[in-house]
Amino acid sequence: MSATDQEAAERPPAKRARKGGLGKRILKSTGLILALPATLLMAGVGYALFELATNRPDDSPEHEARKEEYVSELSATMPVSGETPNVLLVHYDDLGYGDLGFMGDTPIQTPNLDALAADGVVMTNYHAPSAVCTPSRAALLTGRMAPRAAVPDVLFPNEGVTSLINVVTGTFGLTQAELTIPDILQASGYDTAMIGKWHIGDTEGSTPNDFGFDSFLGSLYSNDMVPFQIYEDREVVLETVDQTQLDELYTDRAVEFVGAAGETEDPFFLYFAHNFPHEPLYAAAENQGRSDAGLYGDVVEGLDDGIGRIVDELEATGQLDNTIIMVTSDNGPWFQGDGGDHRGRKGSISEGGTLVPFLVHWPEGIEGGRTVDTMAMGTDVLPTLLDWLDIPAPTDRTLDGTSMAPVLAGTSDTVSEFYYYYASKKLLAVSDGRFKYYAAQPYLYGVSGTSFATPFSKGPWLFDLDADPSESYDVIERYPEAAAALAAELERRNAETDENPRGWKD
């Protein structure tokens, strides 16, 4: 056989070998690709099981004891009299910055709230402490940002499968170590009541009656969660809720409470935390179709009617002038509602997710008919009440809020030096009132008509909120010193939190 014939004879096997090698490589690569999701799934399951096995509420028994000492001392030393003001804190759910008449041009008619605003003080630069409900509510009632209060994420019903999300993320209900506005006011001689949505715990030790409320009527969760039930104190009184009647139920009870309070010498604290206008939306039959803003507007106009009834009862019983009324929302609007000329909505730490309406009405305590554009946040409510009521602050814990009393009195133009924007336990942005600095973070770009969004890494960003309240233009290159100062504050705050997550003091 010639050399040429021999080469030709040997060529086909060589080709087959190459084909076989290529096939093996393809199969191997395909196997690796297919194995990757399974590996990631196994890793995710392993992580979840580990978190389920190890996560526990941070009960902090030492500071629970310190809390008890504090409230006992208040009970022994805080006299109340007929001159002590009542407190009505109205907290709506997902109400947008531009949804009320006194906040700007809106098709929604809110004459009763507008009247309170006209005789009170409107804060146009007031922020909810979180862009979602549970951490926002925890921060409002404790004066501490949600990670300090150990309630950084949304809670789900404890009896459902979704409660596993809480355990995996390490989110539990408010613990007895935390001190709330009703704890303090109850100890100071106030009759305390809550009507509406709680959503910061449904297990023993974390419900409204465990935190200073003498009475509670309402729900433990949002109106889109299952089971949605109405409790009276610790007992379920409505297993099935007709939500078209929910506003009437809450308002009737509020009017009844205010009327009864007018017959006593003790001041009252009423936390009126409505479930609406959180979706799903329901309006009473007589309110359906009344608003040019559709069903959402029908609901909000019904809420305004309720405030009108409560205010009328305060006036009829001679309590209006010496009642501190505060009205606000837990975060920006969800799928409906007007976030104003601001980037983002509920769930976003952009201004549209946290900037919300706020008014305070107290004829005997503050001069009305004013608008204030100083930056403030929900964590400032508790320190403000302590200031107005001359109640000493606790000494064993850090309060993130600062009293708004000097600003509301017109003697100061600053509340706090810095404000912090958290998403879960992560600090994403810091503001000094004018500038807002964002650290680099994921940004989702969605396209209408598709069911997915493309993630990008964006930032750091700096926005000049005075010139650009809609956060449309990054000015980090124009103001490098401002960006550096806020970046340094973000790092300082993170270091402080890493060292002392709950902000406990000796």
C-alpha cells in the first residue's frame, strides 16, 4: 500500500474521533449548564434551611427590663390634667403625596382634611421612614429606623406558608424590648386606643394590646393578605370582612371613642391607622362613582368624610382646640395614587416612595395657616410628642428621630442634620435636606408590554432636591464636596450600625 492510500484509509477514523470528541464536549458543557440551576437551587435551599434553623427574634431582655423601669417611672411621676392635650394620629396606607387637596391640584375632593390643613401646619417635605408598610409603621411608633427596631421587612401572616419568608429573612414582629408611643402615653396617664391596621406582629407579645393600647379594633395585616380578619383586642370578631363597610366600621368606633373621652378628665391617644387606600380598593355603595379620580378617588373622598365626622365629634365635645391631630401616610402610592412630581412609587427609596402628606392641627399649641418645607421624617413624631408633652426620653436606646417642635413653632429651620433611606437592612441613600446621595445599587429597567426588567448597576448619584425634586439629574460632578460628605456619612452610619445594630445604650 502506498503512502497516499494509507493516509486516505486512516482519515475517516480521525474524523470520527474528532466528531466523537466534539460530541462529548457538547454533552459535558450541556450537563454543566443544566447542572448550574440545580446547584443554585440546592444552594438556595441550603441557605433557606440554615436561616430557618438559626433565625430567632432579638428579644433583648435587658432592654425589656429597662423599658419596664422607664414606663413605671412615668406612671409614678407624670401628672395629667385637663390642660394636657389629646393626640390623634391618623395614618393612611399607601396614600400618595398629591392625593389630598391641600397638597396641590388633584381631582380628589378632600374638604375636611383641607380645612384642618388651612388652620394647621402643612409640612411639604415630610418622609415616611420606609417605602413599605411594616418597617414604616415600626419606625413611626418607636422613633427608630426599622433595622434598629429589628423589623426591617414586610411581615406576612404567621399562620400561613408565607410566614417562612419572615423567618428566612430574619423578620419577626416587634419585640417587648421596643418602646412605642402608646407605651409612653399610657404610662403617662392617657387613655389609649388603636383603630385600623397594625402590621408589625401577630404573635404573642407583638400585637397592639402588648404595646400600650387599652383597646384595639382592626386588622393585623394589609387588606390584600389572607386571612384578612377584624380583631377586637385579642379576639377575632369578623372572620369574613365586607370591605365596602370597613371605613364605616372604623369611623363609627373612632367617633364613639372620642365622644366617650369627652366625658372623662383623662387625655386620650387615638392611633387611627386606616387600611385604605391600599389595594384592593372598596368603596361604600353611596360613594361609588362620586370622584373624578375613579374608585381610588371614591375611597379617598370617603376617608375624608370620616375625618370630618371625627373632627365634628371633637368639636361637639369641646376637645378640638386642645387635640394634636397629625395626618400622614405610611409610604408613597402603590399602583394608583399621585406621587407628585417625584421619581418612584411605593417600594422605592426615591422621593416618590417616601415623600408623603403631613399636617398637624393644634390650635392651642401651634400657630396655624402655615406651610413648612423643612425636611422631616416619621421617626420625628415620637420625639416631637415627648417635647410637646414634657415627657423625658428613654436613656437606654438611640432614637433616630428629632423633635419637630422648634420648626413647627417657627424658631428653627432644621429638624435633623441627616436622614437615612433604608431598604430592608441596607442603607442605600442619605440626605441633608438639600442633597440626596445614592450609593451604587441595582436599577431595574422595565419595558411596557413585557413581564421582566433588565437590571443595571447605577450610581453613585447626587441629586439637588431644591433644584430638582423629581431626582432627574445627577449633579455629583458639579458638587463633589457635597457628595463626599454624604458618602462619608453613609459609611459612618453603616459602621455604627455594624457595631451596635439595635442602638442600645448602657
